[in-house]
Amino acid sequence: MIEIETCKSVDVIDITDRVLRTLQESSIENGILLVYSLHTTTGLTINEADGALINDILSLLQRIAPRGAGYLHDTGDGNAHAHLQATLLGNSLVIPVEMGRLIMGVWQRILFFELDGPRRRSIFVRVLSDLCEKTG
């Protein structure tokens, strides 16, 4: 489990290195890695960790699902926009593992999106071995 303490209402955190540590600790050579957010107002994606691109993504999410646009859920927590933005991003990633390494492009990073912070967040990470991989 990866624990994240977010500092802002909207924040993007590169969690690639933390996910890689989990993979290294598993000693699994081939399979898949699952990254899963336990929250309904957060999202996960794989993309470049470029500041300008991240701002563009956040701007797009805000244009598609702006705060205070008259959503029914806003009568409760007032965070319907965060739920809708999280739905657009998704809450899980599956990444192939070969020879103990994540199969990702040169610029690809695992990005966690906080959309209703600041809060303490938990990300579940599981490495699953190929069925044919020998153990021990």
C-alpha cells in the first residue's frame, strides 16, 4: 500500500518510484502490476510528468466537469466535480512486467490525481506473476 498525504485541493503526484519499489520488493520477473486508488475523488493515469502537460490535463478536467455546475451530488458534499473528474481519469492501471521491469515508454510516469484534497490517500499495488513463471 502506498500512502499519500496531499497538500492541496487539486494536486498531481508522480508515484512511479514508489510503485517501482513495490515491484522490486516482490521479486516477480514476469506478469502484471496493478495500481488501484481506494478513493472516488482521485484518479490515476500514465503520461508525461511535464508541468505544462499536467496543467493542460487539469484545465481539460475543469472544463469538462467544472466545480459548482449544478450537480445533484453537490447538495451533499459539494464535490460532485471531483467525482466526475475522477471518473474521466479512472481509478486503476495495469502495467506489464518483463524481466523484473515495468514495460513503460521513456517519458511515461504513473501519475496520481488528487481532486478533492487535501487528504490522506491510499493506493493499493499488487504484482501478479505469470501463471507459467516458476517460483522457488
